[in-house]
Amino acid sequence: MGDSMNRIEIYKMLEYKGGMALINLMAMFRRRKNTIITSIPKKVLIVKLFGFGNVILMSYLIKTLKENGIKVHILTTESNESIVNTYKNIIDKGYFIRDEHFIQIPVNSLLMLKSIRRENYDVVIDAEQLIEFSAILSHLINPKCLIGYYMEHLPKYKLYDISIPNNDDKHIVYQYLDFLKPFGLKCESPQLVPIHYDYEDVEYVNKILSKFKPDDILIGICPFVGFQNRLRGWNKFDKLISELLKLDERIKIFVVGSRSEKNEISKYIIDNRRVFPVVGWDFKKLFCLFNKLNIGISCDTGPMHLMACSNCFVISLFGPTDSKIYGPFTDKKHILYKNLKCSPCATNLKGKILDCDNNSCMDKITVEEVLDVVNKLVK
């Protein structure tokens, strides 16, 4: 684990330092193109490399562009291909970069560049806030107009034709919607767009849930955050599950994880009559399950955002990241956040680099606090 952490940190440092130097060099020779969009473009490419939750969070931006007659393409990593495919009703085309290892991303991106440039995009939106390489890649695509975020401490904006001020005083959904301003487009009352699913997905979930009683209380728990986001994790989910089973005999719990987390899930299945593993489900089936849940409980993860665009009530646990920006975008939510002096520490201003090697901000959230929220909901 230590070696993995070192490789990731080294890559981040190289990307940051090397990216800044390359951007400053490229900016010396670039010519600014269209600084004003005078008509609605025909085709737009959105560059968003990481995080399937981000695809969900920008779904309303994509939907609005699509409703205004714009073809929307997305450039992202292969890790996001399955979630992009669930939005085929609003995303016209996806380009997917192989990303088994970080070093592959810039190499494989450049290998794809020729075919992407053939699209002759009217506008490219670099929706990454911190990654330098996304600005370099977007610039090399050579669109008629390049839009991205302006952050004073990063030189990315030097490659953009239009810069949108990054505003961390509002939720990331509204920050993404700021990209509509250069198009002269507006939106009111944004909502996350539910992912597309098939009849077979509904039937699959209904068959599993058919053994439960109508008054059973169905709770989904996502205890995993991934190695890179380890400090967002909460190490009390096993105790929480045990206490939830005591709280109400109607409670049934689904523990959600990926195939790689199959072995770790087993420690949470303390009663196989009331606690059930959900391992490696695709997004469509998972969304259908979340739609049937009464409550979903998660840290700041992609599955939390999938819960937020479903029908369940979301209890989210936050520490290093800012719940004001990245919290579940739904009215049906309760956020547990301790707001310590050092919180949030994973901010855009700091490059989302954590200053500590522990997560006391998460550890201070108690099982009793989560139980209290659940108890009020079930009553």
C-alpha cells in the first residue's frame, strides 16, 4: 500500500510541476481564438477524466446542452465508460482513455488525438479543475473555442479562450452549469439526470426484493472509498450494521462494493438473513436497487451521487472534502460533518492534497449520530 501511495504522490507531483512548465511554454506561442460564442455550436466535447460521480454531477449540464440542439461528446477514462453508456440518451459519443496505470493516460490520450481532432469541435470544455494535463490535451485537440476554469494559482487558464471563474462557494453542480454562460444559456431548478436502465434491470432487482415484506426498511451501505480517497473513509461501518440490526427488526441491509472489494465485504455480512452483499453490480442494476431503498448511507463516493439521483434518502459522512461543494445533490439528505478547524482540507485551493495522515474529522463522527438520523427516519 505504501508503494502505491508513493507512486500516486510522485505522479501527482510530476503532473503538477511538469504540467505547469509545459503550459507556460505552450502559452507563449498560442493565439487566442474565439473569446465570444456568437451562435449555438453544433458539437461540443467535454473533457472530464476522472470520477464516475462527476459524470452524474454534470448530467444536467449535458442535458441542457443536448436540449438546445448541441451534440455532446465526452473524453474520459475507461473507468468511466460504463457510467457514460448509461447516459446514451444525452451523450452522443464517448472517447475512453486506457487507464490501468496513471502513466498510460497521457500516452494513450496522445495516441487518440488524431481521431479526436477529426471531429473538428466547435467548443471543447475542460471540466477538470486541477489537472494540468487536461488543459494541455484540450488545447491539442484544437477546437474553435476552448473553455475552462480560471484558478489564479494554476496556469491552465492561459490555454483557454474563455475562462470561467472557479467558485467554491457553491455546489459543484452549479459550478458545472457556469459553462452554460458563454453559450448564453440558462437553467432553473437543476436536478441530477437519472441514468438509463432497462426492463431487465428492474426485473432483476424486483426478483431479489420479492422475498421482503412491504413494511421492511431497506438500507444500502457503501463502506468503501478506494485507496486514493482513503482519508474520506469511516472505519465504523461494521459497528453501525450491528447496531442497525438491533434498532428495528424490519431493517434489511445491502452492503455495496465492487468485484475487487468482494473479500472485504464478507466482514460486514454478520447475519445472512438480514445483511446481503451487493458485489460488482453494473450501474443500471445498482440504480434500480437504490430506487427501492428507504435509506442509503455513504461517505463521499461515486455511489453516494448515484444514490442522490435515485429515490432513496441519503445519509452522507463528510470530513476532508467540502460537503457544501460535493454533498449529495438532493433534498432528501442528511450530512454528518464535524467542521473541524482543519476541515475541509482537500480543497481546490490546496490542490486537494491532504495535509494529514489520519482522518480524525471522519473518526469523530459516531455510530450513535448515524443511528439517530436513521431512527428519526424510520419512525
